[in-house]
Amino acid sequence: MPSAEHESPVALAKLDPSLVAWLLTHVFDVKVPDYHHARPHATDVRVLVPRTYHADSMLLFCDPADRPLLAAVLEIQRRWDATKRRTWKLYVAQLEAELDVDTALLVYCPDLRTARRYRGLFEFDGLSLSLRPLIFTPNDVPLVVDVDLARTNPALAVLSAICHGQNAQVEATFPALMEALRSVGPKTAILYYDVVLAGLPAAVRTRWEAFMTTMADYEFRSDLLRELAARYEKQGEARGEARAILTVLEGRGVAVPDEAREQILGCTDLAQLDSWLRRAVNASTVDDVLGG
């Protein structure tokens, strides 16, 4: 399940990239080109020194021929880090040079004081290369209570509930949030449901679950429960295969760094796990398994 502060906005942008377009248009008054579709872009940025910087999310808004029209970087910043004045420029510069398109850098700061510090950091920025990050906070995300808006922008409805989780009015979002989940179908709804549970404070989460129990119709609840049961069954099978890979590597004396271990245990793609298991049988290093 995604972490409440860090991964929820990124997960929502992956589920529905139009959320980023909505934020650009309605929060920052940025004109987004008429795009056909959006797709993720690799988030690693390599520089001349042997080091890789990793953005939280990168999206490309493309025309029908899949040519990029606009790029967007989404960063989640919970704490103050003065080095971001330099590294964020890398993300924007690389995308603009690589793709020859304008790039928007959106930065979500859950903490208002942290957001103010970052805004101040870029007021008098740079000599030849300046950056204008589009910084937003929970206060910039509207309280979505309109059912039609939630159906049209389900990711926005979820983000709204999470951003206003400490707001006394958060329960007013529940009917719209339920309709947002209903509008995307059970397979996608369960992904949004996970994000909701991860992002809401414990007390609000309990009230949300009670609302779903009493207000959602039987058919909708049943569809969600079936998807949830199928997911747990698949996760259980994937977990077993992941552990088998680690056992084989351990038996062969192959060192598995923590990062690689987390990648293996976190994978739920059974076909990928099966491929890794076959490689593990003859592997001398963990790269023999995960590489390629």
C-alpha cells in the first residue's frame, strides 16, 4: 500500500495522468496543449559523473502519433532540502534537451511551511539558468463534493480527500469519492481504494469504511470485495515465488542487496517472477537475475 504522504499523489498521477493536466490548468493557469494521450517517462536522470538522480514521476502529453507536446515532472517534497535548487534543474533541462518540449515541474509539499521555504528558494534563483517550480499544497487542492466533477476526474476526487483528511469537512467528500470509484469500474476502483486508505488519517479512514459499508449498494461492494480477494490471492502467490527466488540465490551463495531484495519481494507480476526464478537457477550475481 502506498505511503500516505509520499506516494499517493504519484500513484494517482500514474493511474490518471489527466490529474497533472488539471492541476497545471486550474491551480497554475498553465495552458496544456490539446493532447491525445499521456504516458510515463523514465524517471532516471544521468549526469557526467557516475551518479543518477531519480524524480518521483515524469509524464509526457502526446499527440495521436505519440509525439510529446509537453512534459511534466511531479515531485513530492516533505522536508527541506536545499540541494533541490540544483537537482530539480537537471530534471527539467534533461527533458527539454532530450524531447525539445516545454517542461513543467510540479512540486507537492504537504507541509505549508516547507512550501513557503521552497518558494523563497527560487525567488532570486540562478545567473543564467533559473527555475520556476509550480509548488502546491493541500490548500491548493479543492474540496471535491460535486459528484459530476468526481466522476469526470476520479483521481482529483481521491487527491482532494487525502489533502483534506485533517479538515472537519472531509466527510462531505465521501459521496463524491464513492461515485468516483464507481465510475472507473472495480479493477481500477480497488487501486484508488488502496490510495484512499493509505492517505486518510486513521479516524477518518474508519469513518470512510463505515460510509462505504452503509451507503454503497450491494453490487458495488461485492465487486470491490471480489477484486480485493483476487488481489490478495495473487499477492500470496507472488510472495511465494519471490521467496523461492531468494532461496535459490541464497543456496547458490549469491549476495542480494537490500534494494534488490525489496524489488523482488515487491513484484506482483507472476510472469516476471517466473522469468527471474529461471535465471536464478544459473545466476552468479543478482544482476544475472534482474538485469535485461
